[in-house]
Amino acid sequence: MFLAKVHVSLKPTVNDPQGLTIAHALGRLDFDSVDSVRAGKYFEVKIDSTDQSAAEADVKSMCEKLLANPVIETFTYELESI
């Protein structure tokens, strides 16, 4: 069994209104050192497989087909045996 930890974020060229809102709110809370914020998504997916290569292929396919929008988002993942 494997645990995939998937991080999805907007591409640097895509506007991030949620990140801007968070950054402004942090400034109003006196966190003056915050320069910018980029918001994203995090997923944990358990994969019932004994083959690491197959599990990695599955995670990549999941990201490309559903978890991330390849037009505006990028993704990274870590796969660990559990």
C-alpha cells in the first residue's frame, strides 16, 4: 500500500485572487512581512498496490485527469510506502 501526497498549485502566470485575499487579510492582522501568497490544494490518496511503478503511474494519471487542471495548474507528488 502507498500514500500519495499531492500538491496542486496555480501556474505562476495565472492570477490567484484567493492568494491575494489571504495576503491582504494577513496584512490587516499586522503580518507586515508577508509579501505574497499563492493558494493551492493538497490531497492524500491511499493506493492499494504492491508495485511502486504502477502506483506512481496511477497517481500521475489521477493528477492529469482529475486532481489538477493542466491548463492553469501544476502538480507535484510524493509517494511513500505505508
